[in-house]
Amino acid sequence: MDVNGVGWITAIIIGGLAGWLAEMVMKSNTGIFMNIIMGIVGAVVLNAILRALSIEPFGVGWFAYLITGFVGACLLIFVGRLVRR
């Protein structure tokens, strides 16, 4: 089964990288497990938002998954900060 054109193991690895990049850019302090979760969930959430707005997602493949996961994880960090305040 594929996730956005990549396999599950690849999705976990790329999700972790996307979450780590988002952590660095947003200056968040989360661990490796949360980075993986944020990267994967961020990609899924952003794809759902784009499709709901009738916008074509960034494409298929590992690079598109990385970009989508990164932007989605940044959005999750931003929303999380709003909720905590």
C-alpha cells in the first residue's frame, strides 16, 4: 500500500525528515517520534485541505511528500501554539 506515491517505510523516513525540518524552521522542541508523526500527519492534513479547496496537491513521489509534510507540519506546529496560548 502506498502513501502519496511512496511506501510506508519511505513515508516514515520522509515524514521524520519533514517533521525535523519543520521543527528547525519553527524553532519547536519536539522529539524524533513527534517529528515523524507531525511529518506524516502534516502531509495527510495538507493534502486533505488542498483537495477540499479544489487545489491539486504538489504531486506524487518522495519530494512532493517531503514538501507536503514539511508545510503540513509547520501548520500543525502553528495551530498547536495557538491552542496552547
